[in-house]
Amino acid sequence: MGGKFLSLCLLVVIINVSAEWKVRKATRELIEGSCKGTRYPAKCVESLMGYAGSIGESEEKLAMSALSVSVWKSRSCASFVEKMGSVKGMKARERNAVEDCIENMNDSLERLSQSLRELGLVVVGKAKRKDFLWHISNVQTWVSAAITDQDTCLDSFDGPHLDAKLKAAIKPRVVDAYQVTTNALALVNRFASKYPSASASASLP
């Protein structure tokens, strides 16, 4: 009796492990396949694999996760730039660049947070299906604007006379946020394209 019970338990474990492996494989294939259509595919895969458990095989959750990554990266970047802005003894041109970047990164973060909430209405089913295109259009518009904000922040540090150490500290963080946000827009567009009614999608800047 004990041997049969043990064999049954072992069979259940094997089945569960096999099912879990298939789900993980399917999720990995979804992430890798979707990320091929983004501008920064390697960063896309790297940033989303940590969300594999919540993404599963869902295009909707993939887009949500991509926006979540973008919000997180942008918030971290904005916080860092604000700390840099409090450094004393900074020259006027450096301070102006930092202040411009802070404003743009905060605007970007606000738009991305708004986009995440809007997309959430679609994903969790609170929005009516007939309003899908309207909600998606809002998301695409706001994410595109967030990318422009981040790009404008980068432009603030293109001047040749700015402090090299300051640029080296800030620019990589902004670039990181810019890249994951650009990828997020591509994945939102991909999700939108799966719906027949969603014929229009925002183009990458």
C-alpha cells in the first residue's frame, strides 16, 4: 500500500514539474519572440524574464509587465537625477541641464504611470471591449510622449562644455529608461495589433 502511494505521489510530482516546464518554455518563447520586434531586443528579454511567472502566455500581461519595468526604471532615474540636482557648487549650465532633465523625467514618469493604469483597465476587463481602441490610443500617445520627454532629457547633456563626470553619472540611467520605454511601446503596439478593431498604432519616434 505504501509503495503504491509513494509511486502515485512521485507521478503527480513528475506531471506537475512537466507542466510547469512547458509553461516556462512557452513564456520564454513568448518573451523572446515578442522582443525580436523591439528596438532593443536583448534589453527587452533581460528586463522581462524576471516577470515570467506573472506573464505566463498572455500578450496583455507581457505589455503590462513592459510598462511596469518602464515605470520602475523611470522612477529610479528621476530620483537619481533629483539627488544630483542637490549637489552644491554646480555651475549654472550644469544645474540648468539637471533641472531640465528632472522636469522631463518627472513628466515622463507621470505619463508612464498614467499609461499603466489605462492599460490595466483593458487587461483586467474593466473597460468595455468597444472602448479598447480608445484606451490603447491613450496608452500609445502617453508612452510616445514619455519617450520624447526622456529624449529631451538626454539632449540636455549633449553640450560639449558640460561636466564629463556629471554626464557619465546621469546619461546611462536615462538611456536605460529610454530603451525600456521604447521597447514597452513596441510591445503595447504588438498587443494592440492582435485585436481586429485596433488598426492604428503609434510609431516609434
